[in-house]
Amino acid sequence: MNQGSSSAPARFDARTAAPFFFRHGHPGWLGLRFSDQGEDWVELELPWREDLLGEPDRPVLASGPIISLMDMASGMAVWQTSGNFVPVATLDLRVDYQRASAEKAAVFGRAQCYRITRSAAFVRGVAHDGDRDDPVATIAGVFMTLGGDPRSAQLASGRAQINAAGTGDA
């Protein structure tokens, strides 16, 4: 039997899926980059850019792009932990800011999915500018896993594409 006809989907891998996710849309516009991963966590990088400033006279990243960074890292951590791509929706994402990021510094977002139930996934994480022990912000979130309409070939095709991209088979 060849690998292309296997009935079991390949395991999602954040490192190989990242180029697919960061090519277009909001993550692509932000310039998000893959940084690292573990069994139940993903770390992404938000590079510093002048057009992402919160205040024109202070060269630090605004809070909005950092929230987007943490939301994407959280979703990818859910997929990394579960092993496959399933649509998720952010139900709650609490962001507690401790300080502004360093001037002209990239911000890294590391999210860990520590529990998955039948319909929800729970994450926690930290945004930092180089030292995880000195966070810019901490997060806690809940994501709902979404079941699709089984009659939708488009949804199935999209899942297959993402799973293939996430395993290097694309």
C-alpha cells in the first residue's frame, strides 16, 4: 500500500504547517514566523515593524498584533497537541500585559495546550521579547473545536490540504 492511500491522516506538525498558514491572510500580513515547538506547545515570532507601533513616538509593538500572535500560537498549539487540524474558534482569550516590549524588538509568543476535552481546548502562554522569565504578557484561553457539515466536500478538501501541509506531504 502506498502512503497516498492510507486511511489514517498524517499527524499535524506545526513546523511544516507554518509556511502554509503564514503565506496569506492576517498571519501573513503580520509577518509571523515559526520559532519552535514541542509535543503540546508552539512558539511563534512577531518581527518588529514600524507600521505595527502602538504609539508613534515610542518604537514598541502595539497590543493588537501581540494578541493576534498569541491567538495564532494558541490555535497551532491545539493542533500540535491533538495531532490533527480541526477548525477551532476562540471562545475566550485573556491577555494580561505586564510591560511594553523592548524598543524595536520582536515579540515571541509561546502557547501550550494543556487540556483537550470533547469540544474544548485550554491553553496558557507567554509573550516575551527574548526572556520568557520576563514576560510582556501572559495569556489563558479556551478554544472550541468545530465540527463541520459532513456534506461539505470543500471543508474536507481544506482539512486534507492543511494536514498535508502540516506533515510535509503537500
